[in-house]
Amino acid sequence: MSRIQPNSPPQYLTGHFIVFEGGEGAGKTTQIERSRLWLQKQLSLDTPILVTREPGGSPLGQALRHILLEGESIPDLTELLLYAADRAHHVAEVLQPALAEGAIILCDRFTDSTIAYQGYGRGLDLTLIEQLNRIASQGLESSLTLWLDVEVERGLARTHQRGKRDRLDQADLAFHQRVQQGFRTLAAQFPQRIIPIDANGSEEQVATKIQEILTKWFNA
């Protein structure tokens, strides 16, 4: 296979910001690592590739992640504001510097997750969430978002199989169904940015589809 060549990034970026989204058990962590290894083989050796996540993409974010996912129950609005705080720090301290250096960033969750989980899942005001997202992200948007679309029941079964479950994993089925609807709505609203990927198959099948999409996107 010939090496893929990145397309021209938006003027305000010199790198590429690729986000992986999806509900619980969608396989984001696995597919991000597979994509990192694949990209390392396809791109020149001096192209930096950064893997990060929200929440938890910085030392401060790791502390917030523990509170959000492993701590005691917290009010929905408090949860939303903690996610916004994590994002504001992540963008300023991690994402913007990496993009300025020309890195390809593979990020586990970004603003779409907040809309899907806190908006559709928790039922918080979508206008408020969109305003907070703009403030926290400083206007940064993904270059490309890969939505790993897995059936809710299948995804939750995967989380049961891996053992340890966080606060979001433990939410009821109706919550996760609302989250899924949120991602579905976003994908329909922003088809130029969000690409749905059937994540119900094997890891290899999903990885192959992602590689096909990335090859086309980088060569566009």
C-alpha cells in the first residue's frame, strides 16, 4: 500500500484532530490504538501522533475523570460543568499545542459526547450545552469524527464482560438508548464531519472499515 498523504488542514490548524465517539462498549479505545499503529506505518516517521481522551487527557483531567466516572453520584449540572472544565484545560494545554506542532490527534470523545450524554441522556438544555462547548473548546472542532455505532444492548454486554464498570456504564437502558439517539441525531446534522461506522462486528472488521475511511479522508 502506498503511504497516505494528509490533505490540507483548515487554516487555523496545522495538524489533524480526529475524534472517536460512541456509546458504552463501542470499542473506541481498541480502535484508537489500532488506528495509531496503522497510521504509524502509513505516514512518514516524523509525523507526531498523539492519543488522548476526554475526560482525562491531562493530569488535571485525570483527577476530574476519577470524580466523574468513579466517584459518588453528582448532580447532572455539576457533571456537565466538570466535563466543561476538563475540556477547557485539555484544549488549552494539550490539543492546541499539539495541533500547532502538526500532530495527528486521535481523541477518545469530544463535544459530541457532551451533547449525547448530558443533553440527550441527562436531559439538560441543549442550548446551554452548546454554549459551554463553544467556550470550553475555544471554537475548536474535530477535523473528522468517527462514530462507532453499536447496538445499545450489545455494547452494554461488552462492558459487563470486561468487568469493572463506571458510573455511566451502570446507568439504565433507557439512558443509553437516549445517548444513542443523540449520536444518531448529530450524525444526521453534521454528515460532513461525522462518519458512522457499524461497530457491531469483530475488532478486525471495524478496524478495516476505519482504515478505509482514513485512507480516503487523508487523500481527499
